[in-house]
Amino acid sequence: MAQRLDRINRFLDGVTRNRRDIVSPEGVMLEVDIANPGERLTAFLIDFLFWMLATILLFLILGLLFLEQMSGPVATTIVLFLGFLLRNLYFIHFELVTQGATPGKRIAHLRVIDRNGGPLLPGAIIARNLTREVEIFLPLGLFLTMPVMAAGNGFWTGAAFFGWVVLISALPFFNRDRLRAGDLIAGTMVISVPQRALLAELARTQAHYVFTRSQLDAYGAFELHVLEELLRRPGSPDTYAIQQQVCGKICRKIGWSEPVSPADTLTFLQEFYTAERAHLEREQLFGHRRADKTDIAVARQAPPRSRQAQGSVD
């Protein structure tokens, strides 16, 4: 079955991707696409451009207001400190607010997730981004100061340190999950989030189940794509068992009180998919794009439920 799913995904994506299965804390297996080095480099260069533009603008403002009144060493120290602060706050802020997606990652359709399938914690985001100083910006600084070191006795020491940092920066090329040092320390990984058109044939013309707006607010686009992948799976006993499991978790998540019989499980999932898709598309027309269930910026209050009832497409 895995080979058939890979052929389906290859047809939809147009490329063969490095895929991994991640089991969420609730026990649901999710298949994710590992971002390749080219995509990660593209995202980083876009973010680097945005950061440079913001830094130049900040320095122009500070130069006009304060720095021209200070001595050279003091101004240099302030510039270096603000550059360090701004670039780290840029990556940390966007990955915290948008659940692992900086502007560059959004453009490249990438996202940072927890390797164990759990929530992306603030500590992990801070750790992976502070490590970037050693991976990227320190070797860049060493490269720019190489002509200065060449005139002194510290050239070979600096060159050896530079080579060591270059090896760390090349780490994603030497492991199957394309993890850099920051990912290894923080327990994260970067995945590709393909922008597929949601399948029209999964929509049903006559609905047997009607969902309220608050129930549809329980999930976002990411969970909808996960449900879509489940509905694409070829029929088998394993698929039917997973469908029943996911159906039960959705019912608990949205507070669905009516029982859904095993024979109606597929119908329930298809109609929930149809209703959720239409709901998210309507919200997006008004500028409210919800990336996933944790994106509470546009989420409304969902029906109350007990802790024991929390499930997992949950």
C-alpha cells in the first residue's frame, strides 16, 4: 500500500520526495515530506533578504537620530548588537507566531515541526534559531575578516575554526532527514507543505450530516489535508480501522453527540471534509486563513469538552 501511495503522491507532486512517518502523541500516524536542501536554501535566502532590508532601514533611522553623535567604537558595538538582536528576533518571532513558518518558508511552502509529532514548543524554536549564529553568521563573519587575519598570526587558527563551522553548516547533506545542528538540538525538522488543490471529487452533493460553524472552526488547512490523504487511501482493513479511529476523534473534538455507525464512518468523514473545506475557503475570502488547529488568531470558540475527550486529527 505504501508503494501505491507513493505513486499517487508522485503523480500529484511531480517529484519523488523523501518521506517519513510521524506518530502524534494521540497515536495517529502522519506522513510528512522532508524539505530538500534547495528548498531550505531558497527559504533562507528570502528570509535573509527581508532581514537585510529591515536592518538597513533600522540603521538608517538610528544613523539619522543617534549614531552620528557617537564615537566610532561605540557606534560599531551598537550596530553589531542590534544586528544580532534583529536577525534572531526575526526568525524566532515568525516561527512562534505562525507555528514554524517564516515569510521565506511560507513562500517556499515549508514549515518547522516537532520530530516526535508533538506541539512546536517555544524553547525548541529559540534553540534552533540561536544555533544558526554558529552555523551561518559566524562563518560569514569569519569569511569577511579573512583578509584581516591573513596579515596576522591568527590566520591558521581562524581558518581551522572556519572549516569546522563549514562542516556543521553542511550537516543537512549527511543525514536522511536533512537536519541541521539546530534541528538536532531542538528536536525539530523542516517539512514541505505542498499546495495541492483539494480534491473536488471528495465533495458530496447531498449532506446527511450538518455541522455548525463553531464545529468547523476546530480545524485548519493542515488537518484538512491530513484528512484528504486518509480519504485517498485504497480500501483495506487497516484503512477502515484508521477511518473509524479518526472519525471518533473528530466527533470528540467538535462535540458531536450523535453516534456514527461503522457503516457510516466513510460518509461522515467525506461530508465533514466537504463542509470543512467550504468553510475554510469562505474564511479565506475574507482574509482569515487558518493554517492549522493551533492557529488561534482566527479561531472561534469551539464547543466545550473534557480533557479526556480531546482527540487527534486532534
